[in-house]
Amino acid sequence: MQGAGNDFVVLDGRAPGFPAQAFRAEAARAIAARHTGVGCDQVILIEAAPHATARMRIRNADGGEVAACGNAARCVALLLMDEQGLARVTLATQAGLLEATREGERISVDMGVAQTDWQAIPLREAVDTLHLGLRHGALQDGAAVSMGNPHAVFFVEDVDAVPLGDIGPVLERDPLFPERANIGVAQVLSENRLRLRVWERGAGLTSACGSGACAAVVAANRRGLLQSPAEVVQDGGSLDVCLREDGHVLLSGPAVRSFTGEIPFALFDAEAGA
């Protein structure tokens, strides 16, 4: 599946006899490999949940498990809605319960309340999260936001002039981020429109990042650069972000099923992905 080009392999762990090793780190790496596996930014596992429509777990392309992914939540929500004939579903995630709704071809998910406290993001030390004092190359004066996962957003005059593929992996692992961070570069186009590119921790450059879009809008709004709701234009398409008065962040956009198939069991073997 894909949402604005952010692509996923979604595994249905509710199926009888589903192999537990299919979601291990080495299996996720093998599945995500674009030349020898299926190819994706993240591998998603759907599991049964007692107090939600389903549970969603997420592994990045490098095999690391993470707590949040806005576009994946929208894709999983679409699957569950189609499967059960629902217009509203609830997903249990490591970042908490997420509620998703459907309006025509667009899926919206309530990403919860953005966290801007340095300990919640988390950062290594107490700093002003609206002005980190962090710089590398063309990027400086970033802002930090957690949407269930850590983001650093840098505002620039021209997003496409920034060599994010070179700078992103360095900033992702800066000592300021004990859990690493997603690195976004944002360009304000108007009071309700933003251009964004994201280097995702564990996945690299991505066509779109849902939680990154939310983080960029939150940071821009805190700085007085942007109003809500806002359109976030990314390489793979546009997502809409709305900041509610209660602090919740709503993410809306397309979710598409690219194909359905079976993965050979051997691909789950670590050696098969080596």
C-alpha cells in the first residue's frame, strides 16, 4: 500500500498460522529491500486487539520497530474499513489509540497531541525545542516535535536546494537525539501551504511522511509562519493537516492498495535477506 508515495508492506498477523518470524527485524529488512525483497519504507503488522479494531505495529526498512507512522495508520485504516464495512476504526499502537475516519477517497487519522517538551520528544538535554541551536551545512535553527516519534524540522528558502540525502543521515544520529530523529526540511509557500521533504530514521529519503507533515505544521504554527488547516506538499503528493483547539493533530490524505500477494517463506529467513 502507499499514501502519497510513502509505501508499505502490510502483513495480516490475524491470519491462522501466521509465522511469528515474519515480523522480526531481519525479516522486515529482507521484505523491505527494494532489489531482493518486495520493497517498502516500512513493514506493517496487523494484529487483533481487545479494545480497538486492530493493533498496528511498525518496522522501518532497517528493521527497527517504531511507535508511529501517520500514512501507515491511514493505509491500515482503509484495509479495516473495506474489510468490515466501517467508516470509523480505532488502531492500537505503541503511541496510543488512533481514531481514523473516511470521507470519500480520503482517510483521516487523529494523530493525538503533539509533544514539544524536550523530555517527551526525547532530547538528550533541556533545550528550547522551538530553537534547537543545532546546525549542519545549510540547515540551522531547527525545531523539535514528537508525533509519537521524534522529528526535527528546519525551515529553508528552497527545499529542493538542500542535499537532504547527505545531511539527513548525519542529523538523524546527532547526540541530541537519543532515539535518533526524522529530519524534515520545510519551505513556507503561503499562510496555509508548506513544501516538505523528509529523511526518515531507518528508512532514508521518503516520498512522503505523515507524522513529518504533522510535525512541520506544528513547528511552523508555533513560530507564527503558518495557519491551520494547511496543505503539505511532498514529493509523492499532498497531505492535509489540521490543528484542533484541543491540541490534537488531524492528518488526511489518500491511501491506496497497490497489490495483494504472498511472500515466499524463505524471505523471512535472515540469510535470504543478506
